[in-house]
Amino acid sequence: MNAITIPPAIRTRLRAAGIPAHAWVVAVHLLVDTDESGWRTCRALAGDTRMTTHQLRQSARVLDKAGLIERGRRYVNVDGRKTTMTSYRLKDGTR
């Protein structure tokens, strides 16, 4: 596993929020592995972190409550069925 350096400003925000370890995992993945505009889908995060989508949403709720991420929802067509897809990114466009 490769080591990453979390920028000091983001590390300070995460520590000040007092979030649990599972939310740190989500925040780090949002920091290093997103699309060009900083967004990452819930399913992709769940696959990368080996968390269930339920666990991931709980972590995202904690991060959102601390004001660290923003959530975007859009409608998508999955196997002919219209459903919503949730994506997350760190606030302030910081990656």
C-alpha cells in the first residue's frame, strides 16, 4: 500500500471535527481518488473501501454533519429502471 500525504489544512479540519475512523477512510478516498471535478459515486467508494453502501452512507452523514463534504444526487437509468445515484466530494473543492 502506498503512503499519501494529507494536506495540513484538511488534516486539521478532520481532526477538529472529531470524526470516527470509518469516516476518515471515506475522506481519504475522496481526497485521492475522484473524477476531474472532485466527485466520487457511492457505489465506487463502497467498492474501493470494501464497505457496504449503508456503511458508506453512515460515514458520509458524519462527514456532512461536520461540514466536510457535499452530496450530489442525480437520476440515472439502471437496467431500464430510473433511480438516483449519490456522489460525494470534499467541500471547498479541496482535493
